[in-house]
Amino acid sequence: MSKGIIEGPARIINTLEDAEHLREGEIMVASLTDIGWTPYFSIIAGLITEIGSPLSHGAVVAREYGIPVIVGAKGAKKFIADGNLVRLDGNRGIIEKL
């Protein structure tokens, strides 16, 4: 987790090509991230990944950018639909649909 609370629209990203559709202020929801995803961290407001740990790529890079993140949120892409307004609470590790 990376601390912080953010609210915004979710963008479901299944492939790196999908990431081109990200808009500033969105919360990226992905299965996982790797080094190829790094340029998108400069525009997202938060990150949710279904796979990961505190030392995974997404968690480490999000901390560097100061972006709230929750990793290891199994089933997040089923729980959250593209465009849903969500609150990501990286302090407590909670995701809420608004």
C-alpha cells in the first residue's frame, strides 16, 4: 500500500495498449504492472492491482510518485467497472464504490 486517499473514476486496464486511454486523475485498475507501465504513473491519481505485494513494481513506483495504491486486491476488475467512481484509501487498504 501507499498512503493517501483519493476519489476518482476507475479505468480498467487489461493490456499496456489499453493504458493509452488513461486520462489525468483516473484510478488505474489492472491485474499487475511492470516497467513498461511507468510513464502512466505521471497522470493517474491512484492505482489498484489484483496481483502484487508491497515490493511489487506498482507499489514501489506508486510510492515514488506519491500515488495512493492498493496491491493484491483480488477480483478488483470484477468488483469495479470502467468509469465507476471509487474511493481508494491506501491508509487502510480499502476500496469503495461511490
